[in-house]
Amino acid sequence: MSKNKTKDASGNLRFTKVNAALGVGGIAALTLGYWLLAQGSITAAPVLLVLGYVVLLPMAIIR
């Protein structure tokens, strides 16, 4: 059975710099997406919101 790389020896999940960077990137993408949405952007705003909600924030939790 292979050892899960996201857990330490005691079985607790680790929070690394990669998790923090992905989380900050996700929050930044969401903030910029909502700001662009308020400005009337109908192309870049949805892309950033989907990127933040579907890619970056889940990766920050999973990785």
C-alpha cells in the first residue's frame, strides 16, 4: 500500500506553501473576477471565477 504524500506520520493533513499559494491565487482570482464583473466584463470575469472556484481553491484543499 503506497503512502499518501499529503499526510504526515501521525495521519494529519499537512498545510504546505503550495497549499497557501494555491489558496491565495484562488482568492485573488475570485476577487479580480468579481471586480471585473462589477465593471461589466462578460468575458474575463466568468473565466476568472470558474478558475478560482473550480480549479485553484479545490487544488488548495486537495494538494
